[in-house]
Amino acid sequence: MLRTALVVAIVIAVLPMAAEAQSYRCVGKDGKKYYGSIVPPQCLGLPVEQLNAQGMVTKRFDAAASAAEREKKAADEEERKKREAISKEDGRRNRALLATYTSEQDIEDARARALKENEAAVKDIEQRIGTTKKRQDELKKELGFFQGNNKAPAKLEQDIKSAEFDLKTQADLLAAKKRDVSTINTRYDTDKKRYSELTKNPSK
């Protein structure tokens, strides 16, 4: 009985020593091995092995791999949030589309109205360009009266510059309105296709 108690006491006394004997090891950037009861400073950011009292490897830590894993996890989470946001936005657009139109014919009617409005805007701009060109011709004729030493009035020169500026502005606006025809058709083609998909496959 006394012998058994003595053995137990010895084991209990040895356990803390074994725990204290636990150490860490790594191969430094210089190729040398470093040991310590705590992770040696030369091992920071490098793969580290945890050793038991017998010098056997019990765990391995790779700081670089852990950092890469954290970065990948963060990137995956960010991508998940983006997909979720896109999904929510698609759902919102789909609901708005179904709330706006009751049939594919509604979409075609809306297309026709948009094209008609655009056509009216084009004609209005073309009329303004015609009027400005006439005004410009009149100003140039007036400028022709001033020859030689007769300097043209500052207001006349300013009016000519203003007419030129107005013509350029209207020409740019006219080009943009003509390009809008393609944009309008693309928009309503997309709406019509999506409407058809949603009404034929409500689960989408």
C-alpha cells in the first residue's frame, strides 16, 4: 500500500515537469533550428512545431497558412454578400416589373410611347437647329457690313459666338436623342424577355 502511494506521488510530481518540458521548434529564415518553451521570436510568421517532453511533434502551426485561410474566408464572405445583394436587387426589379405590366402587350405599348416621345424630341431639336442657323446667317450678313476700319460692335460678335455655341449644343443633344432609340428598344426587349420568364416560370 505504501509502495503504491509512493508511485502515485512520483507520477504527480513528474507531471508538472513534463508539462514544463513542452517546447516549440521552427526552422528560421536563416535555415537554423530554434527552440523555446514559448515560440521563439525567430519563428514568428513561420511554421512552428509543438513538442512534448519526449521531443515528439504534437501539433503544427502555420501562421502564413492561417493568414491565408482568414483572407480566403473573408473573401468568400464578401463574395457571398455580393451575391446576396444581387439576388435581392433582382427580386426587387422582378417585383417592380410585374407591378408595372400586366401583359407583354403592355410592354409593347410602353415601348411605342417612349419611341414616340423620343421622336417628338428629335423633331423639336431639329427645328431649333434650323432657327439658330437662320439667325446665324443673318448675323454673318450683318457682320459683312463692317469692313476695313469699321469695327463690328462687340454685341454682334458675342451674338455670333453664342449662335455657334447653341448650334454645337443642339447638335450634340440631337445625336444623343437618336442614340436613345437603340437604348429604348434594348430596355423594352429585356423587360419583355424577363416578364415572359417570370410569368411562365413563377418560381424564378
